[in-house]
Amino acid sequence: MTGPLLCLMRSVSEHFPVLVILLPLCGILLCPLLSWIRASWGKRAVMAGLFLSAVCAAMQLGQVVKQGEAIHYWMGGWMPPLGIEFVIDGVNGIVVLLVAVISFLTALYSSPFQPHNRQKWFQTAGYYVLIGFLATGLLGMASTGDAFNLYVFMEITALSGYGLIAIGEEKGPIAAFRYLLTGTIGASMYLLGVGFLYAATGTLNMADLADRLSGLSDSPLVILSAGCLIVGFGIKMALFPLHGWQPAAHSYAHPAADPMIAGIMIKVPAYGMLRFFYCVFRENSPVMELFFQCIGIMAVCGILYGSLKALRYDTYNKILAYSSIGQVGYIALGFSIGNFYGIVGAVLHILSHAFMKTGLFYTSGALKYRYGIHETDEMGQIYRKMPLTGGTMTVCALSMIGLPPFAGFFSKWYLALGAIQNRQYFYVAVLILSSLLSAIYFFRILEKLFMNPETAHEVPVVPTEEMAEGTRPLPSGKFELPWQMMIPLAAVVLAVIGLGLCNSAIVNEVLRQTVEEVFLQ
């Protein structure tokens, strides 16, 4: 039995790149039918698909680290440049795992928010279909090695994002419409950029594009393409000043889906920008000189703008939304630094900020779920009644500020090392100043959480017929939240601490070879 089992495992391992994407898709296809049979079965199918996808992503990353080289998967056996290629290396392997894990945790976290009763099966199925499609689009964006295929997955991500924002709070439809307008412009600019590259080279495979662009780097068509791609990716990752859709979208999206939207939906386009510019255009070209200058200016302005705007608000989600604009600036700053430490710092900040911001939006959803809290003034000593929520908020906030031993400190540390190595001391000053500004608005939140006089926290009165099964107010003395919400909160805390303590192993064992051989060749 051992021989056939090993053969089966080897056969399955060969298809990890496509299984990571197909497994959630299978759950999506089964969800409406199973939800019609029984309300809870459909969402379990999506969660099962996302869990299996995370397992495959972890095994896939282990395979890349063990082999010491990237995995190349050709759809249908068609070799590039004719066929669609998936490429998994140390950098996007860890991004794929990040997306799969947070998608599964968010699907689990969403369960108490969705009604289980037979009359509202379509509502539950629709929500989980959108969550599954968002995960599928992000996984595809992180995996593909084909420029047009990236556009297809980008649109899948956007369409599901529009839906999850529109079904959110009262102003959700307006926020979704704003995102629809700006997101369409971003996708169109990306498609224009890819079209210009195809006109210049006659190929869409990224590796093939890199080879054929070697003698065309100073072509006006290629430079125009680079400008379109900067705008396209900049809109999708909410990079200043292309962030107009983001504050409303993060503030009014569905409270259960908001952690995924804020945590990873803007990080994967950031990875896409890194992959495209460093692997297609390559270093030492006029295009990259333009890229470094533009992205550096946008990053610095975004870091300062996001930090200063966050100081103005007392609404918890607004503070987190504007904070994200500054944090995306950190990622772009690493791209503009352009050396080993800069890129490593950017990738680590994609990982750390994904978990930090997801955790903070988990706490936002938990506060709304239990007590209907939106404003920071309403948090007075809420940690007494919700200790896990308060602890998660504290750990993630301290990591966002950049205090050791949490993950946020080490990503900023690598960014500072990269800036010092390039003698870009202004960037170091910006990092320090923004961390001080972050400390002001996050310590203000923590002060209200721990030191303000205790606020009267009353469970919102919800008509019985509108309550989802399992979402009734919890009696005092029981757990603060349903277990489906507590597990993601605890997992995020462990991830933020673990990424900080294990940062050296991640850099040396997973990222170093890929960054040196692929991004800095």
C-alpha cells in the first residue's frame, strides 16, 4: 500500500499550483446547491476548499524550499509562450500561503454573521461565493506567470470585492460604486500597459517578455507601458495619490469580509507590481529609473498622508483605513530602495501588515458583533468583557507601531537597513517619523481601551427573526465571542509574534535565494 500511496502523493504534488486555485473554486460551485439542501452545508464546502488550498500552499512552499528552485506549471501541458504558466518561487510561494490562510480564517470568522435558517440560504450562499471568488482571484494573481492571465484574476478579485463592499454597512453601495469606477480605471490602465508590451514584443509570458525587452528598454512604447502599469497597480494597491476608493471601502464593507479586503486584497497587487517591474523590466534600465523615482515620491507622500489623516478620526475603521494607506507606502518604499534589504523589507511588510491589519479588522468586527461599537470613545475598558479581542488589538497595534519583538518591527528594520545601504537617509527619517505618528493614534486607541472610565456596553437589541442561528447575544460568564471568531483572533496573534521571532529564518531559508537570483539578477 505504501508504494501506490507514495505515487499518488507525488502525482498530487505535481499539480499543487493549480490545486491551490481549483480547490476553492470547487467549494464555490458546490456552495449554492448544498446551501439549498441545508443552509450550513454550502459555507462548509467553501471553508473546506479554502482549508485544503492552504494545506496545498504550505506543502508547495515546502517543496520550493527543499528543491531550492522555482516550480513551473504549464496549464494543459502547453509550454510558454503559447500556454499559460504558473511560477511558484520563494517569494510568491509565501504570498500564496498567506492568501490561503487568511482566506480560510476569514471564512471561518464570517460564520456567525451569516444566517443558517432555511429561508435565507441564498444570502449565506451568495456571501460565501463572493469570499471564495475573492480568494480564487488573489491566489491566481499571486501564482500566474502570464501578464494577461494576471488581468483575468485581477478582474475576478475586483468583482467579488465590489459585492462584499456593497452588502456591507449603510454606505456600502456608494463605496462599492466608487471602487467600481476607480477599479475599472486601474484595470484598464493595466490592460493598456500589457497591450503596449504585447505590441512591442509579441508575447504575454512574463519570462519571455523579460528576454524580448532586453533591447527595447528605452523604447517610448515600453516607457509608456511602464507608466500605465504604475497607475494600474497603484490604484489596485491604494497607493497615494491613487487611493481614493480605499477609505470608504474599508470603512463600510461587510464587517466579516472587511479583514480579508483590508488584509490581503491590496497586498497582492503590491506583489504584482514587484514581480512585474523587477522580473519583466529588470534593473539598470530607463524604465526602472522612472519606476524608482515615481514610486519613491508616492511612497513618502503616502506614508505621511496616511499617518496624518489617521490622527483626525475617532471612528475605529476610519483610523485603520487611513493607516493602511501609510502602510502600503512602506511596501512601495521598499520597491524604490531596490536593494536586497529593501525588497526583503517590502515582502516582510506585505506578510506582517496582512496579519496585523486583518487582526485589527477582526477586532472591529468583534466589537460590532457583540456591542455595536464603531467609535473608539465607546471602548472604555472593553478588555474586561472581551479579553481576547483587547489582547489581539494590543498586539497588532504594537506591531503596527514597530515595537519588537513583533513582526512590524523587523519589516521596518530591513527597510531602514536598505535605505542606509543606499545612503537614502531621508527615507530613514520618514520611517521614524511615521512610526511616531502611528504610536500617537494607536496609543490613543489603547488608552481608551485600558484607561478610560468603563463605558456602559449594552448588547444591541436585534429582532429574533433577524438573528442568525448561533449569533444570539452571549450570556455573561460565557466566552466573549463564538469559537468561529475566537480561533482567527488567536491565530493572528500567534502569526504576528511568530513572524517577528522567526524573521531571520524566513529571510534566509525562504526569501534570500529568490530575491538574489530572480529579483536582483
